[in-house]
Amino acid sequence: METDIREGTGEKSSVRGHARNGAGIGRPWLSILVPFYNVLPYLEECLSSIIEQMDGDSGIELILIDDKSTDGSAELCAELIAGARCNVRMMHHAENRGMSAARNSLLEAAAGDYLWFVDSDDKLLPGSVAALRDIVRSSRPDVVLCDYLRGDGVPIAAFAGPVGKLDDNIETLIAGTFANRRLHIWSRVWNRSLFASGIRFPEGVCFEDIATVPWLMLRAKSYFYSAQPWVYYRSRPGSIIAQISRVPRQFDVRRNDDLASALNGFHYDLAHAIPGVKRETEALLGRFISREFFKLSRRLVRSRQYADLAALRVLIARYRGMMEGNSPVPFSRIAVRYLLKGQIVRAAELWLALALAGRRPANQEAPPMAERSRYA
């Protein structure tokens, strides 16, 4: 696929203070990577929030990629970066290829030691880049985590774990991520070395963050959690999450299949990366998967696309087969754990979904974990 690279006309700043590669050429400490497609109403606010924070730091590059927009987003972007006095350039896909392909193109083009993927309908909050710079200078973690603001201004914690210090316990990183159920790529800044083993966003599928973030964390050796909101997250009507969750009478099989299979093989890789992984960590992973199974089952019921109860139960059983095989803890045991912790509603919801599914059919049993490892 053709990818055309065009640079903004902004002034290139000096490389003083950048990292140096083997040839002695300056390299940015941070690459901010923004893919966009038909986001005209939000693009200016997003880019302004980034460019304003790049002022005076010659070690930051901003790379944008237009995934063949048709609403004028590319033209607006070109105007916005034309006068920017910072290191910014725009790339173009010759055809629309989707979010994963756009992020992969940005990844290949990035030169920074750290990579921050920012969605084009979100924005960076004031002071976020400065806060990141301080953490990188003082600690050099493999992963930096931050919180975010929801559209209504409510702060959301992306992690449940140690705050404000460098930590090398990667099991804590995994557990704290699944505990809060926040697996976005954009609420974390990544050392580019984590991608060196070949991890890429899976192209042609939805829920690419869930299929990528856990494996990146497994490769980390340290992390730092800043419990401050750095990102303003906007949930817009046209997003995949909105379409899959808020259209009650529609059930998109392809997208829900992508969700159901996003964590294929992760339990196997977790057990190999962290020998003797704690039962509580496994329970948090299982709880995440079982919760997605319940929500998927609820969407099926609400869609009313399957008037025949027997047909509906076959589909729910199919998803149980796809998802429970990725859980280190049986779903029925997770329901019991909910009950023991006083989470009666959660327990009842999961039991209801399991009752609808019935026993997992033999032909829906997941293959052995060893055959499903994505990044062994």
C-alpha cells in the first residue's frame, strides 16, 4: 500500500538535547502520533492541544496520518501545521485502511524514544507533556500511565496500583490495568523498545487496543503511574464503542467476534512471562473477560435479531466457548467470587448469561493455549 509523507512547513528546531543514535544524529525523546479519518469537527482542538505544548522542546516530533479522509480533515490539517514552529509532518494513506494500519504506519515512521498515540477526537490536557518529560528525565520507565477526563469532566483512573514512583513489578502493572478495565493505548506512553519484538496493531479488526496493550505491558521492565488526567476523552456517536454499545436493536457479529477473540492466547503468554503468577492476577483477567462476555450476551438479547430462543442460546454458547477458553478462571467460579465480595448484581448478571449459554459445546472448546500464543 502506498504511503505518501509530506512535512509541514513549520520551522525545524535544533536537535540539542535529543537522544543520539549510532551515527551521532539527533533523535527526539518523544513522538506524538495522531491518526485521523473524517474528524473535521474535532481535529483543530486536538492538534492545538498538542502543538501548544511542544513549544520550546526540540526533542518532540508530531506525526499525523490521514487515512484517506473525505470530509476535509486532511486539508484542515495541512493548514493547521503550515505555520507551526515545531517538528511536525503529515503522512497520507492512498486508501482507507483503518485505525490499526494507520497506527502501524505511524509507528514505522516515528523516531522518538517514547511513543504516545493520541486519538484525533481527543485532546491533551495542559501540562501533560511537561509532566511526562519530568518523569522520563528522572525515571526512564518503559511505560508511563496517566488518567483521563471523560466528556462530562469526570476524572477516570486508568490504573489501580502504586502512584508517583518507578516500579519494576510487572505483575502489578498487569493486575492494576485489568482491575480498572482500562486498556486504551492512549492512556499510556510507551518506550519504543517494547515494539521491537514485532508487536503491531492487528489490521482489519476492531478493539485493537485490547489485542495489543496487554502484550506490550508483558514486555516492560518498569512503569510509572501519574494519577493525573493528561487526556480529554471524547465519546462521539460515530465511534466503534458507541456503535457497538448504544444501538440496542443491532448486533454486529464481526465486531463482537473481534472483541471476543482480542485476548486469544494472553493467559498462556502471561503464565510464561511471569512464572507463578498470582491467583488474584488470574482472577482479575478472568473477571475482565467474563464481564465482556456478559455485556456481549446482553447486546445479543437486546438486539432482538434472534426471535428464536434456541438460536439465541446457540450464539451465546458460541461466545462463551470463544471467551472462557481465554480465562484462567472458569466463569462460574468468577460468579461465586462476585457473590463472596458482596457484588450480588454482578454475580446474578454473569449467572444469567451462563444459564442462557448452557454448557459450552464440545466443538466450541478453545484450542490449547500453547497453540494460540500471539507473541510468544
